[in-house]
Amino acid sequence: MMAIRLVVLTLVVWRLALLLTYEKSMQWLRDALHTYELNEFGEQKRFLAKIVSCFWCNTLWLAALLWPVALSEYWTWMLPFAISGAAILLLNWSGTLRYTGE
């Protein structure tokens, strides 16, 4: 049973990271997080936008946040995201259509 939860968690993390990082439907969030702060040289740098725009970073933070849910009795709420992620992977592997993030 734990192996199933791990596979589900992996697919959910991949799907949500893809959603946050690349999909046009979440562009509003990436735009909202393009907040600026000054570094030690007086230059503006993007703070939260760098985190949300990094696929690898998103997978790490999402896995850390969702791991307790995967271990709990409420893990089944993640199934729609896992199914979506699996469907996108199968679509890409089939070569029928490439995922474009739209």
C-alpha cells in the first residue's frame, strides 16, 4: 500500500510542479510573485518568482508539503492530480501530442 502512495505522490508532485512552473493558467500567480527587493549592490532581484519559476525547486517544496498528506488517511484527495499527471505522461510517451503548457 505504501508503494501505491509513493507513486501517487510522485505523480501529484510532478503534475503540480508542471502546473505552477509552465502552464498558462498559472501565469497570474507567477506574475503576482514577481516582487522585487534590493540586493547589497542596490540592484533589484526577483525573489519569489525565482522559486515559483524553477521546476526542480517546485518539486522539492511540493514533495515536502505533500508527504504528510501521503502518509495520512486523506491521501486519496491527491488521486485526481495523479491521474492527470499520468495521462499527460502517457500522451507524451505515445508521441500523439506534445505537452505545451497551455
